[in-house]
Amino acid sequence: MTSLVDRTSATTVLARCDALAVCSEHPEHLDRAHLTPALAAAHRLVEPWMAEAGLRTWRDQAGNLCGRVEGREPGLPALLLGSHLDTVPDAGRYDGMLGVLLAVAVVERLRDRWADLPFALEVVGFTDEEGSRFGSALMGSRALAGTWDDAWWDRRDADGVTLADAARAFGLDPALVGTAARRREDLVGYLEAHIEQGPHLEEADRSLGVVTTIAGAERFVVEVVGEARHAGGTPYARRRDALVGAAEVITFVERTARASGAIATVGRIDVEPGAVNVVPGRAVMTLDLRAATDAERDAMRATLLAGIEELCTARGLTVHVTSTHAAPATPCAPWLRDAVRAGVVATGDALPLELWSRAGHDGMAVAAVTDVAMLFVRCHDGISHHPDEAVREVDVAAALDAFTAAVLAVADDVAGRA
């Protein structure tokens, strides 16, 4: 597929990713959280690019940046294309942003075809996919899907600023957040291109992959309680060392998950009292659990929690487990997945690689209001959420071709059904 104008080339998409990386709260590294001046700066860059592509732009009352072009007649339901514009702290420059900029380029590539499309095209740059500022991910896409929770307005960031006050400072009206919600009948579906955030495409020497499902995830806080006593005066037989028990829990979690298809990670541990000469009396850790299906995730949860209880009891420790987050697995809609597969085939890959996404994405939230599907793009060494995040121009060019072809495949499907 030949680029129509330079703005639809992989070179331009990557140059725009570089320009966006300057929009940061910190000059030394990329950090662009929800409702920050850095996010506003990113909007000021992306909005003119959307307008150049022919999109009518607006920012909804959740803070998402949106654009729309009409199809063969005004007011048709829209096919959403996009990803997110916020980042984690010390981020790479492609997670989320690449998908938004590919979507803009696809719309412009199809400029001569808009009048033939049986739907409108919309691009959305979601905010707060990462959840790094207020601790609740996907707030932008949840607002669009109509699943906003007003309890979030009272959440505070590390500086004590409430979400409601941050929204007002960003130029939003919390009372109008409901206007960001879309109706199911106004949408055709949602397609997202995203770096893989894993090594499977690179290991298979493939540029692109078709996502089958987005992981079902659950997060826990695991509190192990023993007894803090003098490190010198307490014999081993009398110790109830919470940290040693937690260490056994960590190795058990890894060993058990590695033998399955699930993924479990202890990402943080805090120990009390934390003195060099005191047997630890309390250890609190996080546990992140993911699997391709809810059934696999739930089975692994039962296995892990039973094993953790048994390990702690054997050491005279008590354990308390609290679930802090749960998200169901999100299967990609077969008909949209077929369109993405057709897009990859159009690039010359006759047997596209199918992968389940171990990471979460905005599609998990958008699935509450419309069908979703995803295209994965090879990422060097699978590194993500890190400044070393890198993609190759040849893979971005393939993604641009595949994403464009996928939109046309969706158009053929919708027109055929009509």
C-alpha cells in the first residue's frame, strides 16, 4: 500500500512520537499523567495533526482528545480508532502514543475513501489508561463507555489534589463527565494498534500480531503477620519471622505460575519494623495475577491463596489477603479480529501470529459499549514502560498498512451486512 502524502508515512508517525516525548512533567524523563500540564501540551500537539488529517476535534469532559470525519452520510455510527496519550513515570515514547498517531495517519490515508465508508471514523486519544496519578486506571475509556464512577472524584494524587480539582484546573466540568459516554447504537466497534509489550513477535521474527483476548487480571495486597522480637536474643525455634514467610510466599508464587499459563508477580514488599536488629513482625506485598481467561485466572487464584495460607500457617504466621482490583478477560470480537487478521495478511504475512495480551488496554473498558479488537506491533526485546522502549520503522510501516486495510475490511463487513 502506498502512502498518499508524507503525513501518512511511518517516518512521520515516528517523528511525531519523538515530538510527543518532549511533553513531560520532568525534563530528565517522560512522565505525562492524567490532567497534567504535560497532557495539555500533548493535546496541543496532537489536535492540529488531527485537524490536518481532516478530523473535527474536541476534548470530552473526561479529558479524552477526540476527532471525527463523516462517512458516506452525516451522523452514521462511528468506528473508533485510537489508544492513550498518558504515560507511566519514566516511560517509553511508544506505549499508547504510537496507536493514536497510527490512527490519525490511517484516517488521512483514507481521505479519498471517506465518502464510501458505511460509518464515520473517529480517533480518540484516551487519558488515564495507566492510572499513575490517581490510582484508578482506564478512567478516560470508562467515561467513554458509560461506566464512570462518581466516587473517583474524591481520589487524591500524591500532592493531595483531588481528581475533581484536577479536572477543573484542566478546564473540565465534573458535573458534565456523563456527556463523554457513547451509546452502543452510535458505535460500530473499536480498533487499537499497540506495541506488544512482550517479546513474542520479536522471537517469531514477525512485525505484527493479532490479539485474541486481553488478560483477565486481579490484584491483591497480601499481609503476613508474625512477631517482632530482638534479632540477637530470639532463637530460631521461637521466631515468627514475617519476612522469611513472605520470601517463601514469593518463591511459591513464581514457581506455581511458571508451571501454568498464568502470570503472577509480587511487585512490592514493605517490612515492619524495618530495623537491622529486629526480627520482622509484618510484611505487606502486592500480588498481580493475569491469565488469558477468567477461568484460568480464578483457578490460579485459588491455588495461590491456598498455598500462601498453608505456608504461613506452617511458620506460625497469619495472613490476610485483600483484592484491590479485578478486571475480566476481554475477548476480541471475532468479526473485528478477522478484519485485523485480513489487514496483517494484506502486508504479506499469510499466517498472522495470534497472541493474547498480558497487559491491560483501553479496549477492556470500551468493550462495555462496543466490540473491540487489537493489532500488536513488534517492540524491541519486549521492553515497555521504560525509556528503552523501541520500534523499527519497517514494523511501523507494516502496522500502518495493516491498520488501514483492517478499517477497509470492517467497511466491507458492515456494508455486506447492511
